[in-house]
Amino acid sequence: MLVEIWSDVVCPWCYIGKRRFEAALALFDHDTEVEVRWRSFELDPAAPPEREGAYVERLAKKYRVPVAEAQAMIDHMTASASDEGLGFRFELARPGNTFDAHRLLHLAQRGGLQDAMKERLLAATFTEGQPIGDHETLVTLAVDVGLDADAVRRMLASDEVAAEVRADEERAVDLGITAVPFFVFDKRFGLSGAQQPRHLAKALATAWREAHPLTSLGEPGDGACEGDSCAV
């Protein structure tokens, strides 16, 4: 069964959602038969390579709230991340344009390293303060998960896999996805947001049942009960 997850590497709820999905998958009886594919979604396609200023100030400006209220939002996200074993450091974050990071994820997918690459990019953004729009940073992160540095540099210097990123984004528009993370189960069921593991596990089970319906091999025989009565 295929599970596609649209997300961005500068989205804190996407990192939290990744952890919660992993917890849900661990509860699912058919976890080894699930293929996870990370799909591209840019929260701000016009973002510069690296944003300037403190994260809390940018958040306050974006939502037009006082800095104290923006800090409360950050504290809430940090606490939610901590519940999932993640140590967010927003004061270190250096977010920026993520188009090339998404291209890198598609490149990693070709070698079966997409999930490891996704994890590395998210950790670099939210726990290490790495400049996620910088090409040499991306090369270093790619090497960390086993990709070839020269192959990554060639990709970054070209338009390789750009079409794949755009295709994901166009598909998101077709599906009406406006916020991430967004989970699509078996191309049939959608679930938005960093849902709790129990909700994600329920979605996995629903999609599996729909794809693998039970076929009855006959009518009920002797030795069966229906409702409040039993055949004797």
C-alpha cells in the first residue's frame, strides 16, 4: 500500500507529523507492506536562499501578532515536538528556499534513501540550524545519508528532477492541498495535519481494508450465533 506525504522541510508540524506517522506505522499489522513516498510542497516558493532576522519576529510579522504571542506559538510547537522525542531549536533555525531540498529528496528516492534524506533535512533545519537553502549544506547532508557528493553537485547545477518537484506541487493543487503535512493513503483517502498516531493508524487500517476486502466463501453454517440467538 502506498502512502504519499506532502510536506516541506521548513515546516515544524511536518517533522512532528513524521514522528507521529512512524508511531502509527509501528501499530499497523501490515507495516512491512507500506511504501512511503515523500511529496514536494513549498510553503513559500518565493523565499530567498536564507531568511533574515529571528524566527519569532518573522512569525509575528507573518501572523500579525505581538512577538510575545508568536513566542507562545513557538513554545507550543517546541513542547509538541518534545513529546515526540524531538528537540526543536527555533533560535538557531535558518530557513530559506526549499526547492533544491525537494529536488534532493527526489534524487535520494532513486537510490532508496528518500526517508533518510527527509529525516536529515528536517533535523538540520529544526535542531541544528543549518542553512537549508545553501547548496554546499545540501551536499554535506546528502553525503551524510549515503549519496554521492559529485552527483548531488551536478544535480544542483542543473535542472535535474525539477520536473518531479513541479509535478508533486501540481498534484497538490489538483487534490486541493493547501496546508501540510497532508497524507494520502492508497491514492484514495486524505488526512490533513500532524494527527495523533491513533488517527493515522485508523487511516492506515481503513485504507488497507478497502484495498483488501474480505470475500465470504459461503453462508453461515451450524455452530454459529447471530444477534442474541444461537443455532442449537
